[in-house]
Amino acid sequence: QVQLVESGGGLVQPGGSLRLSCAASGFTFTRYAMSWYRQVPGKERELVGTIFNTYMPTRYATSVKGRFTISRDNSKNTVYLHMNSLKPEDTAVYYCRNGAGYWGQGTQVTVSS
């Protein structure tokens, strides 16, 4: 069955960095775009960005452009979210999603001093 397992979340100070990972299994990873979303309690889940399985450029939400980078390692069936210059408003549960609509369980990121 399809599994998406996020890891790497935690507590970080403003201005700090984190790298989230999403390990995928149960489907042909190279056939799908992969996306990262985030959600704050009481708000809708927000698309952070999408990396494609083609040569299409990676897309980012305006709120993270220039600070976050999404990459994928097809040999490891893993997608990464590299987060730099973190702000308190980046605090959220971060989820990965594959192009077929499957979600991971999420990992908490808290940006606070």
C-alpha cells in the first residue's frame, strides 16, 4: 500500500533552518509529482510547493519563495523540504502528498525563541 512518512520536524529558533524528509513507498515514485503542504489549527491546509517528475520547474507559494527549496532523490524514493530563514509564521504541521492524492501523517515544525 502507499505510504508517505514525513520526518525532520522540531523546534527551531527564528532565522534557523530545518530539512524535512518524506519517504515514499507502495507506488512508482518517479511517475508522480510530489508536494508539500502545511496546516495551522483552524486554518485550511496550504500548498507550500510542488516538485514535478518531469523537467517542469518546481513551484513555490509566494510566502516561502526564496527561503524554501524542494528536492527529490528518486534513488531513495524521498522528497525533501529545505527550510531556511524560518519565521514564527512558518509554524505548522507539514505534510507531503503524492500526485495520486495520498498524504503522509505530518510532522510538526515550531519556530519560536
